[in-house]
Amino acid sequence: MAILLWILLSADAKEHESGPVVLSYMMWGKENEIREMRAKLDEFELQNPGVKIRITHVTGLYQTKLATMLAGGIGPDVFMLHEAMLPALAERKLLLGLDERVASDPDVRLDEFFPQIVESCRYRPQWSNRPLLYRLPTSFIATVVYYNRDQFDAAGVPYPADDWTWEDFREKARRLTIRDAKGAVARFGCWNVGAWLSFLCFMWQNGGECFDKNDMLVIGKPQYLDRNVEALQFCADLTFVDKVQPNVAMQESLPHNPFESGKTAMFLTGTWHTNQMKDFTAFRWAMAPLPGRGGRATVITCGGSVINNQTKHPREAWLLLKFFTSDKEQQAILLNARGLPAKMSVARQWKQHIQGFQPDCRMEVAFDSLRFARPQPRGRQVSPLLDIQIANEREKIMTGTTGRDGIREALVRLQQTYDTACPYCNPLK
């Protein structure tokens, strides 16, 4: 094992004789995020004087530009990765597998990280007989409910319990919705239910499913259809039956973020939103887990960088990935609140390290939710389905285009189209 580690760490040692190694790091983000990353990389350079890092900042079409660069053999050494791209790049062997390096490096212990996040860093390509590790667990985002404590208090509505249900959520949303004398809504009880990947959470909670363990679409299969329809119906009914959630037309007249402006009492979204609540004092807010049905479920997405399999500097790239998992950098994730740290010991200390947040915001909810969290579905055909076909049907449902009686037909139609046209739906053909 020691010999293997020596080989890995000294593969390109000769290059140091002629000057520092220059690593290219590609990322997306706003200007303040670029500044924060530059500060991190400056610290890394101080700790590793033989390495310099050049940032490539992509402002648009990140996935397209990255794919083009990798295909042309001019890709960055290390780069941020959209979850949707992992299967395609892994299948084409464009990502460096990390299992051997982890096994050979005593400084990296995967048991120090939340196991759910570690599993999110793995993917099993078709050409492999086991899942391979492509990222080190760095950060994650969980889907939770943010709520306005002041509005709950004023309405005499109890705060959400950790084991609250769909009906509890609906009842609170009704009581928190305020209408004027003409019946127009002055404040909505909730917002964003059924958006992005949240509709998957409600399917899972209800015993439904979107993809099976082989990443095949089952959203309209008989064993899941009724439960999936019921879950989507719950999301849509909050808007069109209970009228406690704004529809698309109403959202155009609302502020950019209705929750922060006090126009909605509850907001279902990812914990990335916590960054926007730093130093927020307009009202008292807190987190709650998603309400449950027959079971509990939330969706998580994993953050972290990957290494280009074609890099000429695998040793330095590995050092950079390790740097991102250090205690200091994990604590910095809490300070910036763009994600949540994947290291369990740091997560347990969040009250000591987090700054600019109200002390009773219940950040621990996000970490507790990992007990029933599931990773964002992915696979060779999962991402295109989620981004196009399923997204289109979900949009029709949540805008009322499908109608209350059309959800079942929409899911059956989607399933039939998939079974007929999808080249992966029957691997034996």
C-alpha cells in the first residue's frame, strides 16, 4: 500500500524541478463566489508552494463549454460538476476515479463524512462491476421548508413539528393565507411546493417512485401510478383548490422572493437559500423538515469538484480535493452557507461556526433530514428526462394546463412514450 501511495504522489514529481505546477480550475458562480474561491485557492497555494491554480470562470452554458473542452482534450485539471453531467462523463471515462487514492491515503477517512453524501459521490458506469468514487464529500444541499415565525405567532398557528404531515402543512397554509375584503390574497400560506425536484419528495413520501434502481422510468407504471398521481395532486391542489399558493400569473406580480418580502409564510426550497438569509432581520425565520405522508423523504444534491482523467497533474489535483475536505474549509462552508458541510464533526458544531444567522433558525433540521434523504436521481437517461419530458409535464400540472383530471393521463402518456422510444428501457433488446 505504501508503495502504491508513493507512485501516485510522485508520478509527475520531475515537473517541480522546472517550476511550479499550474493547475486549471473551472467553475461557475457570481463575482462574490469567485472571490471566495480565489481566497480558498490562495490558502491552498500557501500550503502547497509548488502549485499555482488558475481559475477559469464560465458565465453561461457551463455544461456545453465543459463538454466541448473535455472532448477536445483541453479540459481543466479540476472542475465543478453539475450533477446531471456525472453519468455521461463517467461513462466516457473522462473523470478520474478516486478509490485507489482514498485507499492509499491515510489522511482521507470516508467514515468521517455523512454516509449518504459519500454514496452521492459514487456512480457505477456500465463498464464497471461496482460503483466508483469520483468526488470527495465536500458539501450538500437538502430540500427543507423555511417558515416565518412572526407570521405563525401573529396567526396563532403552532410551528411545524418534525413529524408533521401533508394535512398539517395544508391546514397551516390555509390559516396563514390572508385575503382582503374583495377576496384577493394579500399573503400566501406557502410557495414553491411542486417546483424543481420537490415533487419527487412527495412521490417518495407517498410510496411512489419516478425511477427504479436501474434508472428506468416507472412514473406511470401500475404499481406506482396511483401514489404518484396523489402526490402531484396534493402539490397542484395547494394552488388551484386551496388557493394558498400563488399560480404562475400571480407570481409575476409578487416580489422576486415572496418569502423574504413577507408575502408568503412558508417556502419550500433547497438549503442553498440559507446564504440569502445571512444578516436577515426583517422577521424571525426557521427551518422545518418536509411534511410527511406514509413515509419521510427529502432530496439531496452533492457538491464537490472532480478531476479530469486526462490531467497531467493528478498528484496536485488530488491534494486540492483533499484540501476542500479539511476541517477549516468545511467550517468555511458553514460561514458562507452556500451549502452544508459533509463532515459530521463540523456539522455538529454549526452553532459555533455559523455567522450572521438568527440563533433559533434550526439549522440542525437540514442535517437531521439526512436520516430519510435520497440523492437526486441520475443515470444515462435520467437527466434528460428530468430536464425535458418530466419537466414539461410537471409544468403543465403546476400551471393548471393539465387540469385536475389530467394528471393520471399525463403520467400514463409519459410512461408509454418512454417505453416505446427510450433506447435504454429494455437492455435485452
